[in-house]
Amino acid sequence: MIADVDTVLDLIGFRWMQFLMLIAHSCHTIYVVSEIMGVPSIVVACEFKLNDTELFLLTSAGFVGMIVSGHYAGYKSDIIGRRASLLFAMSLGLISSFLSLLMPWFYAFLFFRFATGLFVGAVMTNSFTYLVEFTKISLRPIIANFASYPICMAGIVVPFINHLNEPLDSVLWSWDTFHVRRWRLCLFFNYVPGLIGLIIIYLLPESVKFLLSIGDGERAYEALDRLCKRNHGKSLSELDVTGVTQPHIRVSIISHRKFFVRMWYDTKPLFGESYRKPVILIILIMCGVFFVGNGLNLWFLKINNQLTAEERIMCDHLEDTTHLTEGNVCSDRPVSYLENMMLGAASICCCVFISIMLRLIRRRSVMCINTIIAALAGFSLNFIKHNKVLLAALLIFIAMCTTCISLVASVTADVVPTHLSLLFRRGKAIALVFMFARFAVIIANCIFGHFAHTWCLITFNLFVLVTVAVVIMILFLPV
């Protein structure tokens, strides 16, 4: 019989091959997070003698690159395929990252950090899309939550590697006036998960839903048959499945319009009457959790470095700039990277909490509980003075928002089917949502970087208000 693709995925289940896909996605995620958010900005700032504006450029460069390429990455993956897009983006990202390590001048280093973001922007989006398209619908929220674990693991692995290589400003070797310091070696270690992910995705098949969308049912059947043999030791024909299809699918037609015009026409169906409200709502929610979670994550190392032994509220610590070197953001306090592993550990605890809650209540309710807890933790920073409680509240504030990201992405995958229109499909939708969300991180980075020292209470409470707005919007989600 010819069966529906989701019926076949339900029949195959989530076993060995899908676990390999989850490992590949985990490697991709750790690599991307390490590249974009793992630069030891304080040490780099000290070496290049950066001011606040240059530090903002450094922490934003990767995100700007991801914004520029984000929508195009989703567009291209719906034309050449998820796997092909991943192989192309990962390879160029690794090359660009390596070149950045060889740059002795700040603006040359900055350019290649931007270029790395340009390429890895496609990795994060397409890797998640690839994973969910091999996952049966009932498991998507759970798998989406597991997809958050590697983000948290990166929050532990990166500071741990930095800790092992301390002091990061010590010179390994010199070449004329160019001194190779330990922090460049730490960035080189980001290659390990990237290379592993590249090798695994090379061994895996193309997304079956993409193959069906381009009318290649034969290759789609072969890919599912391979999955079935690996998972069950039986072919699909032995399970009485002779073909695979997807209801209402429309085969892609290559348009002869100019590139940007074609992209606009391909994107336009997403904002049609049936999808406009949920898609805009998802974009705003994703922007909110990125604004708070990733926006504060970028500055967590600096915030933690400014906390003193005195019992004061958060803003009193941040407004004390006496320890900063005049003219740049370099601090005379030692940086403890081991302490920064706490953020990754807190995020893993949040993921475990979400995993348990998803077994008991609906995904929307879990997201609502997460963001309510985050808002309360953020608001408590206005009056908590005990140092350990203060740090715990900040960790919860950031971690609860960060771990919501994959859940919001899974809502996008459910709301936007692959057969939305002739050309617009799930890959473009998820890429578009992430593109707007990364732009929100740039705004958050700019606000915090420029106003945290002078208008601290207003700045932190703005992040709290954004979280409250996210809670309200989640209540209106359709799924």
C-alpha cells in the first residue's frame, strides 16, 4: 500500500537512526553556540583594548551574520535540501572560523566572526528542521525540548575549556608582532563538535518531506526504507508499505522571477489570512525569549565578573565601575570561567523540568509556566541583596527564557506545514522566525551594553516587561 509519510514515521518510531540525527543536531548546536556566544569577550577586549562600542560590535558580529543569511538559508534549504544546505554551511563556517583565529587586527578578526555567523546561521535553522521532519508529530515537543540540551551543554563546555586553559591572555607562541594567546586555542576547540556533526550529516539521508515536496517519491521511499531497516531490521515492503506520499503536497515549481522578487513571492503565503495571526504571534514570542535569554547570556560573564562580596542589589554592583580600566572595558578583576558553568548547569536543570512537565501538561502550559517563573526571577533582582540568591535569580531569569526557544520553534513546525504553498515551506518559516529573533538579540545587546551602567534599573525592568509580554502572548498560541 502507499502510506502517508507521517503514518510511516509513526510505524518506524524514534530509534537508532533518529538518535544519530539527534546527536548530529546536538553537535551542530554546540558548535554554533560556541562560535557565536563562546568568544571570551573580556579577554579579547583586553588584548585589543576595546571600548564599549567595539565590544558591542564583537558580541553582535555573529548574530548580524546570522540575520543577514537567515531567511536565505531557509529559502535555499527548500530548494537544494536540508542535508545539502547543512553540508555547505558547516564547511564554510569551519573555514571562516579558522581564518578568524589567524587575524592579528581587531577589525579583521571582527569581519571573519561576522562571516562565520553568515554561514552558521543556516546550520542552526536547517539542523532543527531536518530533525523534526524525521520525528513523528506526537514526539515533536519532547524532541524539541531535548534539542535544548546541547545549548545548555555548550554553556558548560565552553567555560570549562576556558578554565582549563587559564590564563587565557598568556602567549603560546609569537610570530613577529603577532602573539598567539590561549583564548585563540579555546576557540579552536569549537571545531571538534563541528567536525563530528559534519561527518554524521554526510552519512545520513536527505529529509523525506523535502524529497516529497520536490516530487521525488522514489528517493523518499528509499530513505524511509533505510530508516526502517536500521531501526527494525525489516524493509518497508515487509511491513506492506510499497510507497510513500504526503496529502495536499504541491510540487515545487522553479520560478523565473528575479531572486529577491522570487523570495518575496515565496514568503508572502506565510502572511496569508489563515496563517498571519499565529505566525506573527510566534515571531513576537521568539523575539521575546531571544531578547531576554540570549541578550542577557551575552553579558553574563561581564555581569558575574562585576559582582562583589558586598550585599547589594544587582544594579548597585553594575553601576560600580571603579574596577574598569579607563577608556576600555577591560576589568582588573580576575575572570572565573568555572563559575560561568553555573548558567549551563541551570539551563540543563530547566530542560529536565520541562521534560517532566511535558509528560503531564500541554506544551503551551509549560511555556507559560517557564516564562512566569522567569519574570518573577527577573523582578526579584530589584530587591534581592544576598549574593548567592541574587546570582540564582539571574540564572533562573536567563535559563528559563533560553530553554523556551526550542519549544517555540516546535510550535512553528506544527503551525506551518511543508505544503503551505507552491514554494514556501517549513524551512523558510523557521528561518524567518529565527532571523527576527536574532535581530532582537542585537537590540538587547545594544540596550544592555549602553545603558546597564547608567540606567540599570530601567534596563533590567525592560527585560522583565518583555518577559511578561511573552507570557501574555503564549496564552493566545493556537497549539
